[in-house]
Amino acid sequence: MTLEEVLQIFIRDLEEARYYDAHEDMEAYWHTIRRTDHPLKNLCKGFINGATAFELIRLGRYDAARRVWATHEKYLPLLREGIEAYALFLQANGMLMELKEKNGDILNVAKA
């Protein structure tokens, strides 16, 4: 499966509020690149953590959600114009940011 296909599935999972599935789908791809020199492996890791944060919120595990959200934010500088699948990463990140806004201060890392 290509990165573009994985991101399309990831986006669909987010649209359907299936955050665990979004995490699992991206992680399956990440496992194929994590031990390589793929330039986007850390960005993918950040998106895995972004989706995980919302599953943890659903489970009421707010401290854990803040920790994994911090990893998403750590890797966001890798989201730069010109990278592979930029538009899809940008769309997925926009969705994650909207979810963050809807959850108020829960993901405020300073509260951790």
C-alpha cells in the first residue's frame, strides 16, 4: 500500500471518529518504513500519536493523551510543502487540529 492510500484511509478513519483504527492503519504502514531512511517515518509516527490521543480521550486517559499529543506536535515541523503526499498530510493534520479545538484544554501539554 502506498503512503497516499494509507493517508486516505487514515483520513476516512478520522472522519468516522475511529481513532484506534486510524492509529492502527498508519502504524501498519509505519512498521514497513521505521527501520529505513524513509524521510517521513517520523512524521508518520507523529500522526499515529495524534490519532492515539483522541482514542485516549475517549477512554478518559487525559494524561496519556497529552503525552502522545506532544509527540504529534514534536514531529509537525516535518510537515513541509514539497514532501510526498503533502496535501493529504495537511488535510489529516487539519482534522486533528479541529478535534483538538473541540476537546478544549484537554490536550494542553502545559497541564501535564
